[in-house]
Amino acid sequence: MDANVLARHESATDDVRKLLNTIFTEEEPEEPESAPASSTEAGGLDSAHSQLYRSLLEKEQWSRKEATELCGNLNLMLGGALEVINDWSYAVVDAPVLDDADDDIWVDLGNCQRIRGIVNVCNTYKSERTRRYYSVT
């Protein structure tokens, strides 16, 4: 084989390698996340569970019948909805917000306050990050 031909192919290969490296290592601008519909949804609850959670915050004690009606209006089953909300609560503050007693559902307003504070901080961070993204682009 001709050394000149090999040198040209090697040079072309290096050029292609450099081009591919620049293409695949360029950082794409980070897309801002869309604004959440509500502060609790930002915390990870879907719309129906978020609405239920906000409704339950209205008072500390709910009869099972009242809580079941709230869930029914949102096409949720009480037991599953309480589990989803408490799983979310454990993820946020490592404690439940709802206690399913025999005849009543109790809302731990202290843990709800802790969640509200954490979610507000998260929303502030997301808003700041989005604002910075748009001011740069």
C-alpha cells in the first residue's frame, strides 16, 4: 500500500473523529420544566390526589363517610388515596400526614406545614432556575 494513501485516510479518519466528538460532546441547553399546576403537584402528587390533599387540609379530623365522599368526587378509593398521599409524605418529610383511625381520618397539620415549606422552597428554586434560563437565552 502507498504510504501517502494511508496518511490521507488516517488524516480523514482523525478529522471525522474530531467532528463526531464535537457533535456528541456539545452540551444542549437545559430545557426548563413547565410550571406545576399547584404547589402540591410540584411535590409529586397527581391532580386528583393533590386536590384531595388540599381538601383534607381544611380540618384536622374527618369522618370516614366525609373522606369517602371527597374521594368519590375525585374517582378515588379512600384506602388507596390515603396510601398514595402518605407514601408521598414519607418521600418528602419521612412521616405520614394522614392517620386512618377506626372511624375517622386524622390530618397531621404539623407535617403538612413541613411539606408546605419544603414544596415552597422547591418551587422557588424551580422558578429561579427557569428565570435564569430565560435571561441567558
